[in-house]
Amino acid sequence: MLSITPKSKTLNILDKIIFSCLILYSLTFLLDIKINFLTTAFVFGIIKLIFIRPQVRINSKIFYLILLFILCTFLSIVFNDVSSFSLNNISTFKSRFISPLLGIFIIFIYSFNKYNINKLFIGFAFSFFINALAVIYQFFNGDIISYGTRLTGFNNSYMLLCAVNLLILPIIFVLAVHKSNMSNKIRLFYLLTILVNIPSVVFENTRIVYVGLGIIFPLIILFSIKNKLKAICFILLLGIYSFTCFQLSPAATQRFSNISTTTQSDFSNYQRILMWQSSLNMFIEHPLFGVGVGNWHEQYTTNYQPPIKTGDFYHPHNVPLDMLSESGVVGGGSYIILFIYLYYISIKNYLRKKDIISLAYIASLFAYSINCLTDCMFCGYNIKMPTTMFWLFTGFYLILNKYVIISYNNKDLNK
């Protein structure tokens, strides 16, 4: 039996503080506040390491691939043939590639399990529920006239809201519809969160979210409900509900109808195609190490600007092309290998166990990958939260599937 020592009391207090910060993060991540509770939790975790060191067992190649990805993208700064090595590029690299890794490294300083991770997702769902109500209120209050076609609730960035919609809502939907030993009340809350967020997503008018959720939600239903007749009925009902929401918003209907338009009649789509072509040209002319991390904007505006000016953009709105153009086949290849491996282990686990954890992660990973085709929300310019969240959820997946096992020596606790 463990004796209660001053050290064990201190560690218990630190664990409570860390988890409280994580709960606060799940409740405030959509709010524009200065304090980042995930970073705060990480700082207290570092303090915890002063008192006790965890015993870590890693049963996955994922961290080798992350290290390879970081190293290969860094090499583009050193060996690109466009600019010399500079502190500004190092700062950009740190901000985009290193800092978000806090999300996955936090699993080494706090004992995560299915119980406390589910609590965090209840917090995430609650945040989405409240923000969706705010968006719906803004819509019926006529705020779309004041703010334009994008409504964001309590959040100030429609790009951030787009990314977290595709990262988190698929997980919440899996938790709602997949049969599990979870409380029916919690599953009902998750389902209610999804039902409230469907009109919210429609009124937010972000087309890649329409595409991403329009693909992933029916797949989740088909993989979660064994009775295929019930599954098809559920999909039809969800489709009718979504269609009704679109009928309430002419702006949303128009944006949805323009998804496949590639001419100048929809300049947003046309701009992306021009930027993608410019990025592809960068990669073709600098195939090995690209133009260097942080140099895309300068190269685009000075050497690769298309005949029709597209605006002062800092990224090509496509992660694979961003990686290839900035870090060449070396960095871009390591990015592709990393994501292929994540798909491989999660799909392999799901096929073997048919478990809710793997399905939720695959759904999130797939939707996030769709988002990355029209925006730079992974290691992208300016907005870091989606990358940090992606690493956090990847860390949860590794812990829950025992790819990473954290334990503590009882003797260390009793010292």
C-alpha cells in the first residue's frame, strides 16, 4: 500500500492543476482569450518532471517519422538555393513546426486514460454546442448583413473554425452514433451537439466544411450502424435536415452551388488554382529542398505571381503543395510518409478490432486531410491551433491504443 508523502501530495496537486487547465482549454479554445490553457498545462507538466520522471515505453515508429519530418523540413532552410540561412526562417520554422508539437508531447507528462479523455471531449462538445447557438443567433439576428457571408459565433477566425470543425465534429459524431459502453446521456448530448452544429456549419458558409462533413458523416453512419437499412434512413434524414438548413440561407446555397466552379465567376476558387499552379512551378524549379520554409510569400509575389493578380497571400491554400514548394521532395516526402503511416496504423487497428477509438481517429484524420487540400491548417502560416490539436488527438490515439505506455515507479512516489 502506498504511503502518503509530501512528494505524492505535490504530484497529486500538480495532476489536478494540469487536468483543470486541460478542461479549461476544451471549454475556451474557441474564445479569443490571451491565455492558452494547453500551454499552461504543459508548463505545470514540466514542473512535475522535477519531482518524478515517467517510465515510457513506445511501441510505434511514429516518433521516428515525426523526427524525420522535422529534420527534413529544417534542411530546406539550410540547403535551399533561394535564400541564405537566417534567424527569421528559424523563427518561422519554430512557430510552424516545433511549437505545435506541444500537443503530442503533453502525453508524456500527464497520465491520460479513456475516462479523462472522454471528459475533455465533453468539454470540446460543449464549446461547439454553445458556439453553434451563437452562430444560429447571429444568422437569425441578421448579423450576416454586418459581417458578410462568414458567421463565427464567439470565434474571430472563420479559417480556424473551419479547421476545428473538421478535426473535432467527426470525433463527436462517432462517439454519438457508434455503439459503445458510454452513457446514453453523454451519447445523446454528443448527438444534440451535432444536430445543433449542422445549421451552424451551413450558416458559416465555408465550402470545404460542406465537402468534408458531407463525405465523412455518411461514412461514419455506415461504419457505426450494423443495420444498413437504419443507416441509410439515418443518412437520408440527415440529408433532409441539412437541405432544409440550406434553404434558410441563400448565401450558403450560392456558395454550395459554386463548389466545383473553376472559372473567374468564382474568383476564390480561381485564385486557388492559380496559386496551386505557381506552387507546382516552385517545386518543379526547386525540386530537392524547395524555396525554403518561410520563403513562399516572397517567391510567389516576386517570381511566381500569375498574370491575374490573386492578392497578397502567404501560403498556397494546399498543404501538400505548400510542403513540396517550400521544402521540396525531401520535406514534402517526409510529410506524405508521416500521414500514410498514421492512416496505416489506424485503419489496421480498426480492421482488426472494429473499435470506436480507431474509427473516431480515422474520421478526424480523413476530414482534416480534406481541409488540408484547400487551406494550410497543418504547420501553416499564422494559425497554429489546428496543428497543435491534431498532434494532441494523435497523442490521445497513441495512448488509448497502447502505442505509448506511461508508468511511474512506486518507489519514486514514496520518496
